[in-house]
Amino acid sequence: MFDLETYVKAGSLAEALELLQDNPSSIPIAGGTDVLVRLREGSRDHRHLVDIHELAELNFIEKESDGTILIGAGIPFSRLIEHSVIAQNLPILAMAGGWVGGPQVRNSATIGGNICNAAPCADSASPLLVLGATAHLDGPQGKRSLPLKEFFAGPYQVNKGRAEILTHFSIASENYTGWSGVYIKYTTRGAMDIATIGCGVNLKLAENRVEKMRLAYTVAAPKPIRCYQTEAAVQGMPADASLMEAVAANVLDDLSPRDSWRASKDFREHIIRELARRTLRQALSGAGGTIQ
Ligand SMILES: Cc1cc2nc3c(=O)[nH]c(=O)nc-3n(C[C@H](O)[C@H](O)[C@H](O)COP(=O)(O)OP(=O)(O)OC[C@H]3O[C@@H](n4cnc5c(N)ncnc54)[C@H](O)[C@@H]3O)c2cc1C
């Protein structure tokens, strides 16, 4: 049994916001795949729940006329993976969604919950970071938007008030049109495991050189993180195998992996460099680069 004190299912986003304001101990629950684990562990912070699962205002994927893609925070990974807008425009997100848990978890777990839970290993984090996603919130002070990189505040911490709800993400056309994106997750088991290291890359070429490259990792720092120094160092480089080696040589300057029971710092550093090569190899191939 769960030590639940109050549970209210909201009928609309407006009602959910009101309920969260009325009870200063309450938090939102979406798919519950993180919240219920915490509750089971005896957390006192997860005993008053406002259920936002399946609210229509959070359950949509749309492509606007200017190409901007909107993804509702309440979209479960199983729906994200199968949606034609995602498959056709943001395959890196479908790749990441396919790595989350098993089918039962993906049916409940939402992309918004994955980001708001802010685990350093969240699988949707590095793809959304390299896609330059913006997070949109609603709350007691009204609506606000911020780049996802500013939303992550630390391990299991986001820049979000308790009574705020993440409503959706937006990804502008200029962040995916003509880009080639790849996400690879390294796990010690073949399935149903959290990342030892996760790596997302998004690459745009011009005349077989790097016009822009974005690289982000999970479990390589206290929070999901973009590798800005490495990105700047390889701008203009030829799109060939030398690029993969340059990224592998530079990337640790951006990161601070640590020892844990799951993997040593040395092993993580090795995987970080290797995932840089592998994600780039695939991204180069997708972008039409030359690989020896
Ligand atoms: C067996 C198992 C395997 C898993 N495997 C993986 C894995 O491989 N990769 C991975 O990344 N994760 C994994 N997870 C973790 C979890 O499934 C994901 O983090 C999931 O996406 C969380 O989404 P949720 O909707 O279930 O969130 P919930 O548990 O409902 O909520 C999580 C947190 O986010 C907040 N929240 C949720 N939605 C919103 C919103 N719209 N606005 C504001 N706050 C919100 C809640 O208040 C809570 O603090 C696994 C979990 C389990 C139980």
C-alpha cells in the first residue's frame, strides 16, 4: 500500500493549477512511474497528489504552419515513438523514447515527467537539449517559457515552482530542418536499465563541413548538459572521421563524470568518448558526410 494522504484527479489544466495552489503540500502526478516509486520508498513529499494524467491540454503533438513542433508534457513515450510528426521530423526523440523502460513503463511514463523528475539519467533530456527545445509552463504567476538548458537546475531539480505545471515543449524548424540527430544510451544490461551514459548529437553540414554541431550527455555531470566548448572547437571541420576523433579528444573538458556503484569514473570517461564517436558516425551518415 501507498502512504497517500490526498489524491485528486483534475478535470482540466485550470482546475489542476487551482488544486495545486489550494494545497501547499501537493505536487502533480502524471504517469506516476517516478512519483509512485518515491511514495513506496516512504517519501513525505509525495503524499498529496494532483493527477494531471491525460489532461487534454497536455496531450498533443502538433506541427505549426512555420514548422515549429509542439509536444505536450503529458505525452507518454509509447505515443511519442509512434507519432508521425516525431518519426518524420524528430527521429532522435523517437530513438530516445524507445530506450525508456519497457512497454508498460512507456505506456504510462510521460516526456514531461521525465524532464520534471530531472534525474541525471533521463533519456529524453539530451535529445531535447540538442534540439534546442523550449519549456513552457503555467502557474500562479501565469505562463512563462525558458530554454530547456535553463530548466535543469541540478540533480533532481528543475527551475519550476511546486504549483507550476510544465505544459509543453516547442522545437523551432531551424533546430531540426536539415539536421541529423542521433541518441545512444549505454547500459550494463540489454534492456530495462537506466543509462550508465547517454549521448545525443545533432549535426548540420554545409559543403561537407560542420556548419553546426550540438552534443549533450546524461550521467556525465550533475545534470543533463550540453558540451559548448567541444561544439565550438569543431565548427567548420571536415565532416569525416577526423571530426569523430576531435570530439572524442575534447569532450571530457565539458563534463564531470563520477564514480558510482554503477560504473567507475574511468569507465564512464571511456564510454563518453566512445559514444561521441558512435553517435557522430551515425549522424554523419544521416547528414551525407564522408566516413572512412
Ligand atoms: C521500471 C522503470 C524503468 C524506468 N526506466 C527508465 C529509463 O530507461 N529511462 C528513463 O529516462 N526513465 C526511466 N524510468 C523513470 C520514469 O519512467 C521516467 O522518468 C518517466 O518519464 C516519468 O514520467 P511520469 O509521467 O511517470 O512522471 P511522474 O512520476 O508522474 O512525475 C515525475 C515528477 O515530475 C513531476 N511532473 C510530472 N509531470 C509534470 C508536469 N507536466 N508539470 C510539472 N511537474 C510534473 C511530478 O510532480 C514528479 O515530481 C523508469 C521508471 C521505472 C519505474
